[in-house]
Amino acid sequence: MKIGFVGLGIMGKPMAINLVKAGHEVFGYDFNQAAIDALVEAGGQGVSSGREAAEKSELVIIMLPNSPHVESALFSENGIAEGLSEGQTVVDMSSISPVASKKFAERLAEQGVNFLDAPVSGGEPGAIEGSIAVMVGGDKEVFDKYYDTLMVMASSVTLVGEVGAGNITKLANQMIVAINIAAISEAYSLAKKADVDPSSVYQAIRTGLAGSKVMEQKSQKIFDGNFDPGFRIELHIKDLQNALDTSKELNVSSPFTALSMEILQSLKAHGHDKEDHSAIARYYELINNQKLQ
């Protein structure tokens, strides 16, 4: 299949490369030429605009940071929409506002173009391994048509409802992840203060009820003090802001999410916003005057 891929960042580049490895013809675009070059080296093709990516493809996948970036990629001059034809499909795998997803779907429908919102979870390791979880909102017929293509990049691809439902699901995911990282950091801080090795605590509880994929992926980073970004704090702040805005709109109380946002904002104020969200542990190190390494 001919696939346009717009957004070759930490997540997008390995996802696009996995499509190439599966035998698809991938036309990649990004503002970062080095990212395009990496895709080309892997066997993909580079293009000069979103419009060109759409013109050369049946399916266009978008993987960008937030709603304004997706809107610009779609509808700016030489954007994706200018290269789309009736019957094509856009799959937005970015994590954005569900309200924005619905708006973009409506605008593209005027061109006869299908739209799925399909945000992902799994971070950079999952993108590289092809084991991300994809949560999809949109028409079932369109979903079924591209299910196998999406599965090339994923361990699971689930239709959860109409357009916008994918991003509602992703917001729920991001709420749980932030709260989970904070919980394990808080627990390791207690262990450290009690002179119990946090890594031993991890080994003791990881296969019990407290165990989680978050614990598996983030604990060693915390113990090593290695906060090189797989998923940056600034992006998690964006997701929690979307979650809190949506909660307010729907009159849903989300106190743990709000507290997690305060922790992330504190870390941003201390210059850690480009680090991996496992750096939530830094907050506990700071307030408890300790190191978890």
C-alpha cells in the first residue's frame, strides 16, 4: 500500500520504518530533514510537503504533538488536505483534543475523505518494537479496511467508538500513566527513607497486584536516573491539560489528574520538561531531599 506519513519524530519515525519493513511504500514528511533521511535510509521515500505525501498515497498517517500541529499539517498551504482526493483516508495517530478530532473529521468529510482518530500508547520502545496499543475512533468499515495496516505498528488496535472516542480513550490512558508513575515514585521514596533498596522493592512486588507495564518500563529509568526522553514531560502536560479541559466540559471530577498536573508543572518550572515522564521521580527526590539511585 502507498502510505503518506507526516510527523517523523520520536514515535513517528520508527512507526513509519515498521511500515516500510512490512513492505509498504511510505512517503514521509517532517520539518526535520534528518528524520526524512533516516526513513529513506530504511527504504522509505521522502517528500517535500504534506500535500505531496497525500498526492502519492492512498492512506495518510499523521503523528504530531498537539491539535494545532495537526490542524496546520492538514489545512495550511501545501498541507495534506490540498493533496487529498475523494475516497482517501487520514488516520491521525497524534494525541490531541477529541473536540479537535471531530472538527477535523467534519472538514475532511466535505472533501469525501475518511478520518480516524487513532492515538497510541507504548512510548518510544513500543514504537520501535511495533508493540504500541492503538485506540481508534471512527467508522467501522474504514477501521476494518486499515486494521491490518495499523497492526504492523502495534500489538493491539481497538475500535472504541465514533470519531473522538480514540482520543477520549488516550486521555484516560494518560491520566492512568501519570498517576501510576507518581505512585511508584512515591512508594520508592518511602522505601529509600526507610533504608530499603527501591530496586529490591520493585523485584518483590512487580509480579503482584501492584505490578504494571508502567512499573516495568519506568522503574529502571528511575533507579538509573536516566531520564532521556521516550515520552517528554511537556507532552504529558499537554495530554493532562486536554484531559482536565474535557473533564471540566463534562463536569467530571478528576482530582488525581489535577495533582499529577501540578507535579509535572513543577518539574517544568525546574527545567525538566524535555525529560522523560519517568522524571516525575525527581519531584519526590526534591521534596524528600533524597536520591532514588
